[in-house]
Amino acid sequence: MKWIKALNLQQWADSIPAKVIFPALIADLIRATANSITEIRFPNGDKGQVRGYDGVLKAEGVAPYVILPSNSGHAAK
């Protein structure tokens, strides 16, 4: 098995295919772990090259992997 090094990830992240695929990967990871998603939009493919926000996520509840700031009024699990 070939190990992936930080340099490999950095080179991939700077490539156009990564910019097209990465938002879809993030959306898939969110769908796999988040509960009660009311809106999710992470443009990918040709739409992934548009300026502006990388994506929109609206969900109810607290995800188990998100650490909230101490001033948010919520306690992380």
C-alpha cells in the first residue's frame, strides 16, 4: 500500500479537479453524519468554480463532531 503524504494532499488541493470534487466530498460527509438537514447546497462540478460562499448548510440539533465556541450558549458533547 502506498502512503499519502502531506505534499501529495497539497499538490492535489491546488489542482482544478480537486476544486471541482472537494465540495461534493464535503456534502457527502455532512449527509453521512448530520441529522435533520433542512438545506444543503455545496456546488460542485462546473458550478464549483463560481465565486462566493463554498456552500450552505442548515440543520437542526448539534452535530457530534462540531465544537462550538464557548460563547454560543451550547455545550459540546
